[in-house]
Amino acid sequence: AISRATNIVIELKTTLNLENGGVVASELDRLYEFSISELLDANSQKSIEKIRSVRAVISQINEAWTQISPARGDG
């Protein structure tokens, strides 16, 4: 499951447009890099705390995307 999560975050990272994405893309890149590192460490150290830290980061990103989603009907 950790390998699958790592692959998902890597895929998210590769879709960023760092040239045109400005500060948002740069910050997402930083968060994704942190998440990948934590997941790799979690796998080797068998650390649930590292998994929880990644889950918190990804949950915050997901919540932000949900709030700005055009599906909300106000955009």
C-alpha cells in the first residue's frame, strides 16, 4: 500500500507545470517531495507516524482542491 501511495504522489508531482504554475506549483512540488520522502522512510522504518504525516498533507491538498472545484457551482 505504501508503494502504491508513493506512486500516486510521484504521478501528481510529474503533472505539475513548474514553469507556468508559479508559487502554487512550487509549493505543491515541495509538499509532494516531502510526502514521497516520508513514504519511503515509512516503508523502510515501518513508521505509522510518517504515514500519518503524509496523510495529513495530502488531505489538506485534497480539501483545498475541493474548495476551489468548479463543481461547487460558484465558479
